[in-house]
Amino acid sequence: MAENKNPKDAGKVPGSIYDKGDKPVKKNKFNIYWVYGIISLLLVSMYFTDTGASKKITYGEFKNTVLPSGDIEKIVIISDTKEASIYLTKDAIKKRFPETPEMAGPQMKTKLPSLDSFEEALKDAYTSNPDLKKPDVEYAEGTGLFTTILINILPFALLIGIWFFLMRRMGSQSSGGAGGIFSVGKSRAKLFDKDTNVKTNFHDVAGLAEAKTEIEEIVSFLKNPTKYTELGGKIPKGALLVGPPGTGKTLLAKAVAGEANVPFFSLSGSDFVEMFVGVGASRVRDLFKQAKEKAPCIVFIDEIDAIGRARGRNPNMGANDERENTLNQLLTEMDGFETNSGVIILAATNRADILDKALLRAGRFDRQIHVELPDLNERKEIFQVHLRPLKIAESVETDFLSKQTPGFSGADIANVCNEAALIAARRNKPSIEKQDFLDAIDRIIGGLEKKNKIITIDEKRAIAYHEAGHATVSWLLEHAHPLVKVTIVPRGKALGAAWYLPEERQLTTREQMLDEMCATLGGRAAEEVVFNKISSGALNDLERVTKSAYAMVSFLGMSEKIGNLSFYDSSGGGEFNFTKPYSENTSELIDKEVKEIVSIEYERAKKILTDHAETHKMLAERLLEREVIFTDDMIEIFGERTWVKKELA
């Protein structure tokens, strides 16, 4: 019968690692330092082993046999050690060492009793045999025992020391330390917990009322889960923050880290990307392993589109796609065979249209929280937050600033406040005034002023009539945006600019789009009407008009000839398509329709400027004189706009 190998009975088996009482005896573990010690001893022994072919002889043999033979060519004596190295002639080497006739010296070594006895032996040999060939005798000073040991041992000690350092470092990093070869597959997520002082909270997030409600519910569940579980509800596993850049997606995540009393892991989508194959998937596994150990917790992945792009759209067809492997591992960890109870995923992106559909499904990201550009009231709240630490004058009003910044994101508003403070400090003002904020807005929109830019008189006149054309047409059209400011001071690459105040509207009609196109073409029309020639200054205007016209015809169904058709691909799947979603005949029809729309609006702008030539000229001349004009100048020249805005309920 086979011998019983049960560990419980091993205490009775001779040589077992278990002793009596079934108590395991500690077995000596293998220690890598033993290997280091053995290698060090081998190196030292190899060095001190006399690997040369020098033959050790006694002093008597040297005196009575070798010296009288006349075979010696040279003798080198070390003074402090009294060691003599004997170099033989070539014939003597062949005679005494026939197996190694080409051996290099010294061929023999001996220990001298004293230098006087050596001199006396040498003298006796010459006296008894005058024909004896006299060898060359050299005396050399020794380096000393300590110096010899230092020179011989130091290089090996240095190499062994470097080896010890590298092995200890690699061993310590194998447990997850940052920066080592063994930690390349470890997660790079930063952990924020109760010991980490995160000062951002929901009070620092202005506006975004709907988004904050969704996020606050997740934090509320983590603080008081029984409130939801008693009714049988389940907290969403993930929430995706979607919106344009600078709207506050990452700020919301920081507020969650400051509000929630649970561990918070924060990292970017690019942290999973590495040059090594399989590293991304390994980091995903390690991230969720840490998250499960800390559960309940929150994991925030910023810019998730770096790894979440839809599969199958990679242009490198047939190649191994490391990004797709990372995404597959992320999908499995978020909602795979194993459960992730207590781990909530937050992610942010401004490219939700390119994300994989499997990533967006319920069970992974149950909620998509849209963080849009702030409206008028939300901009006011954001200004109030960023104006707190600033020393502002009494004339500064948040209502006015919020109206002057349509389309600005939260990051843009923060930049406006900072630029205004810098401008006021540059002007040595005790506080930040209203004009400083206006200059900051102009700086952000148009760029830095270039008053010293070389512009001829004719060019400046053409720029003035061009910008006055924009202002005139927009002021006289019902649906065009009202003018705020016009300048012919160069900013950035622009030689002149006009600022408008867009309406806060959610829908845009065909009439509104046509009026805006006509106002945009007002600059080119003014050049042709006044100077009977055109310039390259309308490049940006023509680009905007062309895009707007194609959008009307191809996407928005605002063309009678094309009809209620839209060739817009909201899924982003046409990124790698090489064919148009319509025929060549339709393509020609779209081009003709776009050209006709632009031509009609251009002729309309020329007619408006012709009918109001005097007021247009007055505006242009005032612009040449002052370089900057405002809404008050428009009212003085053209009068109040007669139509009344209809506010949306």
C-alpha cells in the first residue's frame, strides 16, 4: 500500500517538516544573499589564485643551480618583500620549459633572505666563472599590503555593491513600487481617502444643477446605503460625464472626492496606455483589485475616450490592437462574471460619440450626465464663485459680466477673472474695475492687441469699412445678433473684429440662420460696394458662411430642393468611410443649392449697404477716428432697433 502522505500524520514520519503535535517546523527559506556571498568568494579566490606559469624555487636552488648556469637574462627584486622575479633567456626557456616555449616572464620566482646575501651570491658566481653572462638586476619598490589589497579588491567590491543595490531595488519594486520594471503592470491611480485633504466640495461647483443632483445621489448612497436598499433599489454602477471642454466635468469629480467619505481612485485614460503589450489590461485588473479591497469606493477615469474608442475603427487593420485589449478588460471588470459590489465608476469625456456601445450600456455606465455650457444664470453663479478671492470695484456687476460672456465655459470664466486681475495689477490699480474685465474678455476672444503693427492708410480704411459693413447689416436685420463692440485694432491674426451678443436660444430657425449669414457677408459686400474691389480679409467670413450653408442643406433639411433629408452621422461611424451617403446627382444639387443661398444673401447684404450708404460711411469714418465703437454709437447713428425680442418661456 502507498504510504500515507497526510500532513496531519506527518509528525510520525521521519524527516517530515512537521513535528509532534502536528505543528509545522519552520523550514529554512532560500536566501538570495547566500548566492551573493558564494559569487563574491569565487571572484576573490579566482583573483588570488596564481594562474601564471612562474615556478617557485628555493633560494638555495637559485644560488647553486640557476645563477651559475648563465640562463638568467634579468632579475627584478621587490625591495620591501625581498621577492626576486627571474626572467630566463629564450634558449633557457626552451630547455627548461619545453611544453611552453613561448611563455611570458617571469619564469621563476624566489624569496631572498636579504639583499646583502643576494649581492654576495652574485659576486661569488662572477668570481668563480668570469665568462658567465651577467644578468640585468632591477630594484623596484613595492606598493604595500594594504595598497595591494585595495587595488585588487576595490573593483570587485564596487561591482558587487552595485549588483546588491540593483537587486534590492528590483526586489522592493516587485511588490508594486512606482517606476520599476516589475511594477509596469501596476495601476497608476491616485488614492484619495480620509487621510487626504481634498478641499473641493459641491459649494465650489457653481451652476450644473442637474449634474450635481445626479452626482450628489451617488455620494448620498455611499454615506447612507440603507435608505435605498430598503426599497430594493440598486445604486448605478457607473456614471459618465459628457460635455464640451472646460465645463466642469473634472471639477465635479474633485467635489465628489471632497464630499464622499470613501476611498476615491483618480486616474486618466492615458495611464493605461504603455508601449508594452498587455500592460493596459494588467493595469485595469490591478486597479479593480485595489478598488475591491477598498470597497465601497469610487473610481474616476478622466478622458476615458483614450481607451474607450469603439472597437473595429482602428485603421491598422489586422494588427494586434493593445487599446482594444485594454477596453475588453475594462468591460469585463465593470460588468463581467465577477461582481463589483461597492465599486462605483465615474468617467469623463468630451467625445462620447466615439465611445464603444458596450461601454455605454446599462450595467456599466447606467447614467450619462450631460455637462453643457452654462446659460446666463449659471454664468452669473460661476462669476460669483471666481470673484470671491478678487478685490473688485463697486462698479463691477455679475449680471453685466454674465451677459458679456455668451458661450463661455466655466474654465473660460475663470480665465477672464484671472486676466482681469493681471490687467489691473499691470495698470497699478487698487482694485479690479469694469473696464479691466472687458479688456480681459477682448483678450481671450480676440487675442493680444498689436497696436504697433504696420498697416498702410489704404489698408486701415478698407478694414474700417469692412467692419462697419458687418455692424451695419447686423444692426438692420431682425434676427442677427446685436452688436456690442467693433474695433480695427489688430488682435492676434485678425486686423479687425466685431463682438456680438448672441441670444440665449435653444432653437434656430431658417430665417435666423439666413440673417446671420447675411451679416457675416456684410464685410465683403462693403468692400465691393465702396471700393469696387475685394480683398483677402473675408477669409474667415467665407469659411463660416460656407459651413453654415452646407449645414442648412445637408444636415438640417432647410432646402426645398433637397427636402427633409439629413446626411449627418451622429454616431461617428463615417470616420473611415470613403463614400458619400448620397449619389453624385445629389452632390451636385447640394453644391448648387449652397452656392445659390450664399449668392442670395450676398446680394441682400449689398442692397442693405447701398440703401444705407450714408450711415455706413458715418460709422466707418467714426471707426477710423476712434478705432473702437460701441452700442451707443450705433444707436446714435442708426437709432434704436425697432423689433422686440420675444423671450422663450
